[in-house]
Amino acid sequence: MKTAITPTRTENFSEWYQNLIVAADLAENAPVRGCMTIKPYGWAIWELMREQMDKRIKAAGVQNANFPLLIPIAYFNREAEHVAGFAKEAAVVTHYRLKMIDGKLQPDPDAELTEPYVIRPTSETIIGEAMSRWVQSWRDLPMKLNQWVNVMRWEMRPRMFLRTSEFNWQEGHNVFATHEDANADAKKMHKMYADYMRDVLAAPVIAGEKTPEERFAGADHTYTVEQIMQDGKALQAGTSHDLGQHFAKSFNIQYLGTDGKLQYAWTTSWGTSTRMMGGLFMIHSDDDGLVLPPAVAPYQIVIIPIVREENTDALNKYAEDLGEKLRELDLRVLVDTTDMRAPDKMWKWIKRGVPLRVEIGAREMENNSVTITRRDLGKESKQTVSVDELLKTAPDLMKQMQREMYERALARQQSQIHDVATLADLEQELERGTTGFFRIKYDLTLNAEFDGLIEKYKISRRCLDANDPSFVYVAKSY
Amino acid sequence: MKTAITPTRTENFSEWYQNLIVAADLAENAPVRGCMTIKPYGWAIWELMREQMDKRIKAAGVQNANFPLLIPIAYFNREAEHVAGFAKEAAVVTHYRLKMIDGKLQPDPDAELTEPYVIRPTSETIIGEAMSRWVQSWRDLPMKLNQWVNVMRWEMRPRMFLRTSEFNWQEGHNVFATHEDANADAKKMHKMYADYMRDVLAAPVIAGEKTPEERFAGADHTYTVEQIMQDGKALQAGTSHDLGQHFAKSFNIQYLGTDGKLQYAWTTSWGTSTRMMGGLFMIHSDDDGLVLPPAVAPYQIVIIPIVREENTDALNKYAEDLGEKLRELDLRVLVDTTDMRAPDKMWKWIKRGVPLRVEIGAREMENNSVTITRRDLGKESKQTVSVDELLKTAPDLMKQMQREMYERALARQQSQIHDVATLADLEQELERGTTGFFRIKYDLTLNAEFDGLIEKYKISRRCLDANDPSFVYVAKSY
């Protein structure tokens, strides 16, 4: 069977993914090493994702703010683990002027910074410095801040959405009076991420704590939401860190307690990024292109009038009217009256993953009916319904599709988790090409043999099993 | 009379502005030269401004996208005027790794970029390169793109919101088939800015074309919206550029016309930034702090329960209930039940410019009444009204305040424009300390004497009079 995307997922998942991005017009590689340009259709998806995440962030009592892009090297250096984690991928600003020298535009040697700046890879340090001034007494706590910004981590093996040198994200930074409060809040934001991915992205997650080996640079505990892509590989889709007093001590975030004593605060940080888009695409899409859950689809419904020369105006008008009625139901609707051929329009919107396609030809117009096809179920779902029926059921249908997409993704995820009892069993599964997550006793992965498997099969510990932390999930990952 | 902000506007406008920003908790200087941190209250204002601008941008048929932060120097260099305009303030990334050398963290000499990058000061070049690939035929035109991003222009004399090395903005970039279309659209976006400032910021503008001396680096025409601050100085609040074929030719943006011929396209760009916030603050605020138009006030109404020990819970609950009812009218309401003293709360929210203050004491609760005070009119407007009356009138009152703030600002602006017939008259006015805009024959400002006045009084040509382009507005500016 011919598919819109070649190769198919089973033929070559990695190439399929690259071609999917082109076919759905989501993004392209930028002329800057490791960076991407997110095209309008891709960015419209991100805007919907961001808007719904932002609501949940604000509902959690967090305020948005905006901190500088550049970080003085000295700040960066104050927390030892942190600098060790990020120094190797730091983009460094060393000059503040360009000059034409020997006919070539280059950094002006007379405008070299005495203290270079790093483009933020994350903002614990610069926000920690501000918090040391903003937090004075227990009355100021908890303080919960977030910013939606771009960050940069120089990337040697970039992959669109999943791993790019520059990426867009939200980074939350909270301060608390006690470790108990901080830890509880790190877990709360972790749960918020898991709920968001379930409800908005229709994406199931495996939520758990990272093992010490995989923690964020400078954290006491890192809680992660891991997703399983259709090829069985893991994607770390979001993390929430209990930073203990690492940053409070490095940046002197102290508060006067109710007991009148000055003491160090406890901080957390939590982040999700455009990387989630990669997960969204690799969880739901198929060999014909993108499949979007209605909650993040720029257009939830596309109406395609199948016109002939003699009825073009009337049919287009009929389609526009129907679009207007659907929009009144708070649905995002596109009526495609461009002069492309109807089959080309159809394939364009299939590839872009619009949840519901509505086709109207001369006969449908006459009968006050439409032919609808669900993107997630494909042509088997094609049926003709009356316009009244469509108007009555469309909002609920969106909810139903959202739910069913989640359920299918969940069933697939469950089929991709395998229990293994020993390292030998694990190796046997990897050797025979079994894909997915492997659940194994955590202490087994501390044996020296496990390092050999990491090396040989490029696997890693994803997170501890939340129900039984003596087990850990192990997988290949993006 | 004691004022919340000292010095007052008349005593020292520049210091008043700095202190206003502190008093209203809007922002602070960052530990990065020339950069600022926008605090939660300031950022909440920006989010409201951005949201309402974004709606207008989308209504104009523009799509948002996201282009990289870094620009290869070679790109930057392709348009001669453009590089001349921005090379002197470019932040340059030269290394992609840090290394500890002699106990000091510094750029790793082994990780020097062969081709350094510039942090975007604006994105005509990198977007131009993309458009050269995205635009193929007349069917692709017009193409209208916008991005909301941070940019960087190294600033030697920074001033919060008005002039910072890093700032947040929207930059629109449109491509057209003809110069006529491009020019008309540059004017359309220029008008969109003026309308937005009037309707959303309650800020009148002087809208007109820049003289050739003041054009954007690489533009054929620059259309500007200029605002007059309370001290009479000009603020350039937004610009829209007709770029002719400068960038189309430098970046090879060509399209196949309906005539089958390949030809260069015509481009525009248009931008507004967090600088508008500085204008908003300096147009409306007074000696007691910020005065916000309801359309961009994070809280349009603050309810302050004036509690005594015996009625704290009951009164707070009563206030919360009223707050809920007002929120149901789509108003942004804060009920301040913190344990500060009522007068401190009152002054806190006066300084932060909340449009309407609602006070409720024991007697008011008993009578089902409230005492309301408009921030823009001050204590003279204080009156007691029934709760029913408040609920009935509050939404309209917001519209009325928005309108009246605009009208007052417009009247003030008109009083700050002065006609002068000769350069000698202009000098006389400047010499006697007259502030504001001076309207004078444009050709007079082309005389050599005018250069002397520019130098001596730090004035500049702001824009041509839209009603009579033989006249130009001249003023000191931010």
C-alpha cells in the first residue's frame, strides 16, 4: 500500500521522522549549527501547547517573569556540579562589536569582554542570584517563578525538536522554607507534567525518580516523565528537580524564619520544552503523516469543498457557512477554498494531522450532508452524516478522539514494557532486537557488567519504578 | 503634599521614572551589563500587552514562527546599510565550550568557532534567507510572518524598558509581489500599531514617516509611531519599514510571476518591543506611582477588606465573595487578604496602578456598600456605592476609564506640540526650556545650522507631519 511518508515507520523510523517533519511543514534545519527554524504550522502547535501548560502553571500559584539571556561565567561557576554538567556545551559571548578588518567582518579586538558571558543553558544561577535578594523572610515563601524562554546547549548530534542547540522551554524555579515543602512541590509539578501530557498531548508517560547516576547537575532528586516512542525508544519529556540547598548555599538564598533565625532556603526547578513536540509527533503519527490530538491541533476540522467549475462559488460559500457554524461551537476550523485539486488538499491535511476532515461535494450540499473522516482512524472511519448531526456531535467527537488517542497510545506503551529478571535476560532481549522499556532490579544495574551493556547497546537507566523503587526502567533513548 | 514617589515628576523626571519602577515592582537591573530582569508584576503587564497585540497581528493574516537566535556573520554582512547600522552593537558568540584553565573558567581555545555568530539584533537577514527558499511563485505571496523573541543590541547608555541591551519584541516580516502591495502593507501595520496604542495602551501617538536621515538601516521608507512623554521627550514606540528590494536582492528572494518570469520580491518589516512599556509608564503615571489603563492592568480591581480582629474572617469572606462576582463579569480582580495593614495595602496598590480600589469596612459590609476610588482620578473620585451598583457598572466603568485616560493623554500631547517658523524661533524655544515637539518646515532642518542645534540641544527629527509632509516634528528623545 502506498503511504504518504516513505520510508514507513517500520522500514526506517529515523528517516520516517525526518520526512514527517518535512511533509507536515513543521520545521527545518537552520543555517546555524544544531539549530532549527520552527515553521508556522509547527509554531501554531507549540502556541497551543504553551497556552495550556501556562494555565496549569499559573493555577499552581506560579508567576511568570523574565530573566536575562546571558549569564556571567562567574555565576555559572558557583555550583560545582552545575558547571561540570553544562560547561562542555556552553555558547560563549566574548565580544560586543564587529569590525571590518582586512575586508572581513569580525569580532572587534578592541571590544573584547573582560568577563565573557554564557548564553543560558538553564537559569538556576541567575535566578538564584535574584532570589537571594528577593527572599528576605518566611513571609516571602514559597516564591514560585517561571519563564518561557530560549536556551542554548551546544549540540554535537542534533535532531529536530528532540535535541537542538537552541530550544524553547519553560523553566520554573521555586523557593521554600523547608526541604519537605520543596520536595512535595517538586513532586507536585512532576505530577502536573504527567497530567498535562495525558490530558493535552494524549501521551501516556512513565513517571518516576531518576537514579542518582542520571540526576540533573546539582539536584538531590530528579523526577522525570518518560515517554515511549513508537520505535520503543525513550524520550525524557519533562523533569522536576528537588535541588536541596545546593543553589541556596551557592547563591546565598537565606530567609529569616518565624523563629527569628536566618537560614538557607530550599529550591526546586522544573522544565519542559519544544522537545515535547518531538514526543507528540513520534507517539501518534503514522505512515501517512502527522496525527494530532484535537487539544493541540491548529485546525481541529478542515472542510474541503469538492468543487466543479459550475458550482465553485456556491459550494465554497456553503462550506464557509458551515465553517462559521462550527467555529461558533469553539472549534478551530479551516475551510480550504484554495485552488488546489481536492485530492491534493485532502493529502495536504492528512499529512498535517488535522483530526477531522469534512468533505462536501455537490450531492452532499443538495442533501445537507457531509462526508467525514477521522484522521486517527483513517479511511475506515469515513461516513456520511447530516450537517445537523455534525453540528450536534462535533465538540463531543473531539473529546472522544482525544480520549481514544490516549487509550491507544497507552495500550501501545504497556505492550512496550518488558520485565527482565537478570542482566543476562536483558542482554538476550536486546540481542534479539526487542524494543521498548525493560524493567529490572535497580541493584543489578549497579554491577560492572551493566556498564558493558550501556556501552554495547547504548541503553540507559530511565527512572525508578514509582510503584516499587527497587526496580528501574532501562531503555535506549533519544 | 507628600507623594509616594520622590522626587516628583517636575522635580526630576528621570529619577522619578527609576523610582516608579522600583515602587511598582516592575523590574530591576540585571547583573549583565545593560540588561534588565522583568519582575512578575511587570511581566504580567507585558503578557496582557502581547496577547492583545498578537490578536491584531493574527487578524492581519500574519502567522507566527520561530527563527534562530544566532546569525552567521556572513548573513549579517550581505546588506551593506544593515551591517553598518548594527555591527557596532553586536554581541558575538565565538566559542562553544568553557574550560577550567589555571583555576579559572574560560572559553576553551580548542572550541573556537571558525565562523562566529551574532546574537540577532533583528532578523531581516536570517528570515530573508528562509524566505528565499519558501517563496517560489506568486501563489506564495503575500507571505506574512512574525516572531515574539528576544534580541540584543549592545547598549552603552541603558535605561530600563526604554533602552536595554537585551529586549523582548515582536518582529514581523512580510513579502509581496509588488512595491505597491509592500508599501501599502507597511502602512497598514503602521496604522495597526497606532490603533493598538490608542485602544489598548490609551496612548496617543504622532504617526508619520521618518525622514531619510532617520530611516532603518536598509529601508526605503520607515513609518514610525512617536509618543510624547510627560517631560516632553519623544519615544519611538514602534516602526514599520518598507524595505524595497534591499533584502530581496541581498538574500535572493525571487518569485515566478503570473507572467512566468522570475523576479525579485518586495519586503517589509515591523516591530514593537518592551520599550512600549516604558512609554506606557511615562505617559500615564503620576507622583504616587503607576497608573494603568484597565486593558493592560494585571488586576483591574483590588478589593481591600478593612478588618478588625473581631471581624477578620467574616469580612475577608465577604470580600472574596464580591471578588468572585466581579470575576464572573470577566474582570481581573485581586482580593488582598494578606496580613498587611489596610493603609499599607492601599498604598501598595496605588503605587502599582490598579485602576479601581474597592474598600470594605464593617459598616460597608452591614450596608451592602463599598467605597470605590479610581486610580486615574485619585481621592477626589472616592465614593460609596451599593454593591449592586458596583456589579452593574464595573465593566462599563473600566471602558470609561480607558477612554478618559486616552482623552487626557491626548489633550496633554496636543499641548506639547509647538509650531515654530524658523530655526531661530526653535532655538529660542529650546533655550527658554520649552519641552515637547516642535513642528517646523522640513527643509529648514536640512540647513547646516540645524546640525548645530542637534549637537547643542540633543534634538532629532522624529517624523514628517502626516498631514503635511513638508513639515517635520523635532524633539529631544529617549
